[in-house]
Amino acid sequence: MSGQILIISGPSGSGKSTLLSRLISEFDNIYFSISSTTREPRDGEQNGVNYHFINVDEFQKGIDEGKFLEWANVHKNYYGTSLEPVEKALKDGKIVIFDIDVQGYHLAMKKYSHIITSVFVTTKDRHELKKRLTKRGSDDAQTIENRLFNAATEIAYISEYDYLIINDDLDSSYERLKSIFISLSSKTQSFNLNDVIESWSEC
């Protein structure tokens, strides 16, 4: 079977990371694409686990050499997805999961549209997102306002995604994401259809 790509987008604070952590802990055939970033690590984040933390010069070199599947400048920091491990995981038949923004989604679609399934995760409204970001306590007031502005901008693109999950209840939201994930193994793009057809013609 061929590999597939599952893209998860949505505002910071919508619960994407929590949902993905549950999915990754339950299923084995997953390669979670760890992004590279030029921002400073937050408390508890580890290099090579949460992100690959690199400097601006190193990131720019990767852009110039075409080593990123997608990259974006968000809140004055670069974020990007290294291409080489993604290609290997797809060749190995794994489901590659990206946690990327709308800009990154558009770039990924240019190369892999035929094997991408996309999900947008968000809160029910702006007020709920602001409450979650404030409770998280990792951003100052201006950063929170920037995140809310970007979230409102990205919401305008939800019609381009295959699925929408409004994460009001974590358990029910996870069950929806899990169902989407399981369905990927049954997509026709996952199979060598010529082999399937030939197996019938041999009868």
C-alpha cells in the first residue's frame, strides 16, 4: 500500500496537539512530521521532539537548497517541513501527519494534492480561543491578539479543507479525527489498483 498524508490545521490553542498526541499513541503506522523553526523553545519543549530548533541562517540555507516541502513566516519566526523524511515515510507506506498552517497547506497541496486529506480544527468562536490562549499563559497580550487575528484570517479558508472539527469536547473531537484517520487506509489512492484489477482478471 502507498503512503497517505493527513494535514491538520487550525489556530494555536484549538487543541490540535492534544488530539494528535492521542492519535499517535494509539496507532503505529504514522510518521509525524516534526517542523523546523527559528523561534525559541517554550518551557518543556525539546529539540527533535516538539520541533527542530535552528537559527535563521540555517533555515534560510534550507530554503535556498529546496530542502523544505513547505515553509512560512509566522509571528516573525520561520516554520518549515523537511522534505527528505516525508518522502521516505511515504515510500514505506506510512500515513504522514502534518500540523501546519493554511499557508503551509497550500504549498503542500501543490506537490501532494492526490494523497492529502485535510482537517481544520478550531474552537467554537474567538472568545473561546482567547480564553484558552490566556489560560495557557505562554504568550503576552500582544502575541495573543496576533494569534487571534491570524486565526480569523485562516478561518476564511475552511471551505478548502475536507473536514472541520469544532473542538468543544475533546473526546468526541478525537473520535472524529480517529475515524478520518482510519478511513485513509481504504482510500483508492492507498492501493496499487492495477494489482487489484489483475487479481480479478486472473480468475
